[in-house]
Amino acid sequence: MKTLSPLSAIPALTLPALALLALSALPAPAAAQESCAFRGALDEGYCDANRDMVADAPTDASKLRDPSTIVFTYTPVEDPALYASQFKPFLDHLTQCTGKRAVYFQVTSNAAQVEAMRSGRLHVAGFSTGPTAFAVNLAGAVPFAVKGDADGFESYRVAMLVKADSPYKTLADLKGKRVAHTSATSNSGNLAPRAFFPGLGLTPDKDYQVVYSGGHDRSVMGVNAGDYDAAPVASDVWNRMVQRGQVKRDAFRVIWESEPFPTSGFAVAHDLKPELSTKIRECFLSYRFPEQMAKDLGGNDRFWPATYAEQWAPVRAVADAVNAPYNRAAFDAESRKELEAEARKRAQQQPAAPTHVAPTK
């Protein structure tokens, strides 16, 4: 399957996307009061004394958290409610394994997910590939696992999809067309295409119109419906949609694929008590997915250990290539685009106000 080289519910809670404000409006984490000799790319309030690229636990024991309920969520690359159901067996396991109630926190955007961990409302999360880096730098997330099977890590490729009956055969054929990117913070749905396509003769926003769909599943369905001429999507999401029967594989054609990237990274908040953090990691790595959960998650049946420094090196390389640092200013700008796209989509879906017609006599 998928060995990746370093370079290559219980009740659901909700957080509406439009309630999200820019991270710059949030107070710095409590750790900001501690002296910090080195923080690297981490935001103010986090330290990286051991230089492993993720936030250290607070040195002040009073700032370590030991919540009675563990709050978990998974990246909203598809319907959030769907994942709440799919991860319920794991949350039951996490409850038993830790002795603490585990609940699913339903988020509707990558930005909301990052904000939730930064603000302390989220303890454990599976972040999408690109947003993992924002979560590390801005929210104190510490990635420790990725999905996989007995053969190794899961990876995915960026796949440019077009309809099978379309005239588009190469990237060059998409000049002047309408192409869906997923969200501004997405690695596979936005940053990687912006890094790779110009060198292949196709520059986003210049050679084709970029339309943010709001998610990989929305991009796939939009191409299928003819709303978009093409869309770069994560191959693992696309394959799961085919397996679930949401779309037919032979209705599409892949005209370009990238080298592999890591899939979603599972991370724990940096300021949990060390004993709890260690226990959560053990609960993840010892778990084997039940049959239906494995089927829902693309055939993966376990979590494999991973580190941000190693497995996310190719993701950081893409960001460097497009001059898109994973810092607060970039996140704020990209989050606004994501929320504006979501607002436009909702406005388009609302029925038109009825026109008043005077009664006839």
C-alpha cells in the first residue's frame, strides 16, 4: 500500500464557520508568559526548546490541562456529520482506553478546527494535510499519527479531475476554464496546485478562473454536475467517494497526478498533562478499526506513528515554493477567503424571495 518516504458519536458539538474570527483577535496561549529561547516557526505563546518543530508542553505545571472530557474532531474535507458517525467506534474505544468520556466536535471549516484547538476547546484532532501545519504553528498541535494499514502509512496524490466525456486531455486544455480549488488552506486542493501548475504551463488565477468549492467532495460533485470544468482533489477522498457509490469512477478522467503526500495528521494539544497525552497516543496506536470503519476510511485499519518534522517535510516544501508560510497573517487571509466562499455558496442556495402579486378582482 502506501509506505511514505519523508519527502515524497457520542453527542456531537457544533461550531458554525461564520462564528470564527481571525486568530489575531484571540488572546495568546497561557504559555506566552514563559520565557522562550527558541520558537522557530511557532506563533507567539509556544516554545520549541528541543527544536522538533512542534510546541513544547508548558514548564509551569499549573498550565497543564487534564480535562474530564476529551474532545475530538476530524478534518471537514467531507460532510462533518458523516465523520461523526464513522469515528464513533473509535470514540467508544478512546472512552474505555483513557477512562474519560470522549465526544465528537463537529466543525465546518479548516479554520474553525484550528481555532478550536488554539482556544482550548479541542484536545485531539485529525487535521487535513495543509491545515496540520497551521495547527502546529498557530494552535500548539502536536501530530503523532497518520492512518494506514498493515503495509504502512497512507499517502495521497493531487489528482486533476475532469469529466470523462469532456474535451480536456492535458493541463494546457484548461486555459480559460473554470477550475475548483477546495479551500485556501488546503495543501492538495490549493497550495500544491499553485506550486506545481505554473511549472507545467498553467498558472492558477491567470490561466484559469479559481473557484473555491469548500471541500474535496464538493469539488468532485461539482465536476460531476458540470459546475466546474476541472478540480484538483486529494486522491484518497476521491477514491472513498467512488467506493461509497457517491460517484462513478468511469464518469471522470484524471489528466494529472502529483507525487505522494501524507494524509490527515492526528494531533494532541501541546498543553495536556504528559500522562494523558501519552495515554491518548497509546490508545490510538493500539486500536484496530472495525470492519465498517475500515471500509469507510478507504481500507485503513490502524494508526501509524508519525512526526511533523519528518512526514510533513514535503508539505512545508510546497508552502515555501508558493511563498505561503504557515503563519498567522497567511492563515487570517486564507481563512477569510474560505469563509467568503462558504457565504457565497449559502447565498446561492437560498431560494429567491417571493414576488408580491396583487390579487385580481
